Amino acid sequence: MGESTSTRFWVGASTVGALGTAARGIRSLDLAADGTATLGEPVDVGPNPMFLAVSPATGVLGIVHELADGLVSTWTFEGDAVTPFGLVGSTGAADPCHLAFDEAGGLIFAANYSGARVSVHHAAPDAPADAALTADFTGAGPNHERQESSHPHQAVVDSARDQLLVPDLGSDRVRVLALDALPEAFDHDGSRDIVVHAGAGPRHLVIAGDLAITANELDRTASIIDLAERREIAWFPIGDDVEPRGLGCSAIKLTRGGIVLIGDRDADSLRGLRLDIEARTLELVATVATGGRHPRDLELTHDERFALVADQGSDSIAVIALDPIGIPTSVVGVVETPAPACLARV
């Protein structure tokens, strides 16, 4: 697993108080090798900074501000502070809930949940900040309350295939968008989309070679997708030991040891499922209650000794120990902070 080191995260949070106590900004969080946490003071970066991402190429911090008039902002780090990098830009759509940088760090892809849109933004001080390109989606699913229209929930760059994968909770699809024409064009060909089973509500996904695993919010399952063939192979329950409350799966991560970690908001727990790539199966191997409420996001330390789970509803972050292959074992610490919604690893 390598030498154990500390890991820095930045915590995105709700500043409007819809779930959890209204936060005053984003905060740094340092987790030492022994699991000891140190929380920084709030930094005001604008309203409702609900999802954060750090570009591996440039180190720039990107933020989506989940508002009716969606915004994207970029920042640079200066110790425990952040400094504006580019201008604040409009997504042109409602409720952006996730963003990702391209490999070079010069473009941002924002998934606009209520706007049925992925917007593309330049990440540079001298470039226009508003959406430069957009892709809009249509579609619906059998859950009339949650799938009345398209709801893009995440943007994931699939570098091996030069494409963007967008789980669409509203239409039971993973949208597939080619990246080869950027930055001139960003066209969506619906025939390339991957259909998942009806009522699944795919929320987030991870890539494992030629496979993708989706956390399906609405029916509490995880799907295995063949990215080469662009089809769903099978789906597996994440746990049937609780009564569904309509909250379902949230974030998903894959450890180097092949364990898929999924936040379960019905059980207020972290689930661990073993991925067998050859058999293309998932097996539930661990469930750890976080001790909080509404686990919205999760992230791993660099050495994968710990998983952090943002429990937005209880104003807390659970620190959960992982075994050598990434199976969650127990909660070893709790960090109190208002309405944590995202954990961005630096």
C-alpha cells in the first residue's frame, strides 16, 4: 500500500440550510496517517458551494454553486486560503451538482441536475467564464416523482475512450459524449448512450478498466456496465437489511484492492462490495453505520487507510478505517462541520 501520509481535503457544503445547518463556506480538512483530523476555518467562496473538484494537472479548484441560476467558479490554493483564479460563470441551467476537469485542466464539465444539461467552461483567468458549449438531454423514467425529466448527476472523464460519461438519474441512462471535437464542438449522439434497467436512477459511477459501476439511487442497486459494448451487464442490490426511505445510493468509489464503496442514505451507512472483474459480479462484504445522517459524499485518503463520509443531515464527517484491500471496518473518528456535501481530495 506504500508509505502512510497525511491527506488534505476541502469540504463543500450547503450555505442555504436546506439539509443540515447552514455553512459559512468551504473548509480544509487534514487527515493524519493515524486518522487524526484537523479542520480549517470557513472560507467564503460564494453561495451554496455544493461540489468541489481539484484538477490533477493544474491544482486549480473548481466549484459548482447549486442554485436556480447555476454558477461555476475557479480558485487557487494559498496554504489554508483560496484565491479567485478565473471569473464566476453561469452554467445557463439550474442546480449544477457535479463538475470534472478535462485531463489538461483547461476545461470544466458541469452536470446541471434540474437543467438537463452538461455545460463546458474554460478554466483560465483570461477566458470567458460562462458556458462555452452545452449538451442538453431529454427523457424520463417510470418513477413519476423523480424521473419526470432528465437529471444529469455527474460528469466523469473516460480518458481511455476519449469520452465523457454522465449518469442521468431521470432517464435511466449513462449519457456518452465524445471529447475529440473540443473545444470547438460538444455534440451529443443519443445512439451512444448506455441504457440501464428501468427505475434504476443512476447517480454516480466509477471506471474499472473496460467496466463502469453505477450507484443507482432509486432502486438501491449497483450496475456493471461494459464500456466497450456500451451495455449494462447486470445489477446487484447494495443491501436488503433496511426499509427503503426513498433516499437510496449516493456516492461511489473504487479502492485499489477492488472494493466498491457506496454511500447508503436509507441505512445511513457505508457499503463495501467486492468487484470480481472476471466474473463481472458484485458481492456485499461489509456495512458500517456512519453514526450520522444522509451520507451524501465520500472520498479516500491517498494511502486508502481511511474513507471519509460526509453526513450532511447530521453536520458531521465520519472517518472510517479500511482494511488492506479497502473493506470498511469501523468508524474511528467524527468531525463536526455544518452541512458537509462534498469531499474534494487535494
